[in-house]
Amino acid sequence: GQTLYVGGNGPNNYSTIQDAVDNASTGDTIFVYEGTYSEHVLITKQVSLIGESREQTIIDGGGPGNVIRIQANGVTVTQFSLQNAGIGAYIVNSSNVSITQNIITDNWEGVGLLDASYCLISGNLIVHNWFEGINPVQTSFSTISDNSIVDHLQGIYLLQSTGNTIFGNVLRSNSRGIEVKESSNNNEIFH
């Protein structure tokens, strides 16, 4: 695939992430330069979304909605700050999605998964979201690893989710570290 650029000062760079996503083709990479992007991003095709620096490449949802909503298989999101919305990163009816090396903060929920499978949530700093840090619902065979999940009602809240692997996470200052509910079977939780 090709690489599309957002921000910076290149002659054909996009000014919004959503415009780049809309104009991308399956398999493309979207590289986003440092800056604050006030938008909600909907991804419905297989792309890789890469920020220049997770501290300085910020997507701000402005309160309602989701910062990023993913409805496609094989999507990668890495090196962003996702903040100030309903859900920082929301994976819906998708598989093989990777959310890695991001800062996800000041949302109602950090990472949401609904009817997702074979996803990877790893290496993220997930802090100060109001409700859950990570909320897999009807999610299977996914990996949640090496995240710092700090200051939530529930750090990880598994609901009707089966066969997931959760390891190497730091869970601190949450009202509940990990809560497992309603038909969440055969999940492996360690370290």
C-alpha cells in the first residue's frame, strides 16, 4: 500500500485524519504528524494509522462520541493520545485489530471491544478514564498485554468474553482491577 500524510507541511498532506482515511485504499498506511486533531475518526477499511509521537500526536474527541471507531479487520492504531470522548478506541465487529503504544485518557471508557476477535491491546498507557480501562464484550481469542491501566472504576471488565489472554498488565488505583462477568469462560489471566 501507499503512505498518506496528515499534518506537517507536505504539498499533498491532509489536514484531517478522517479525510486521509476516506481517501485511503485497503492496505495503506496513514502517518499523522504531531499536533492536536479535534475529530472523531471512523475506520471501515484495513489501514495502519501511525502517529509521529504518542505524547504529541493527539486526537481529541471534544466530549461525546468515540475518538476512533474501528469497523474493519486488520486495522492498526499506534503512537497516539486518544482523549476526551465517550470511548478512546472502539473496536466493533472486527478481528485482527491492534491498538498498541497509545496514551488513552480522559474518556468515559478507554478501549472498548464489541463482537471482536484475535485483537491485540498492548503497550498502552490507559489512565483516568471514568468507567472502564478496557471493556471486552462478546470478545474472543484476543490478547491484552503490557498495558498500564490506572484510575478507573474497573481496570479490565470482561463481559460474555471467552478464550482471551491477559498478562503482564499493571492495574493500579482502580476500584476493581479485573472484573469477569456473565459467561466469560476460559480466559487466561497471569503476571
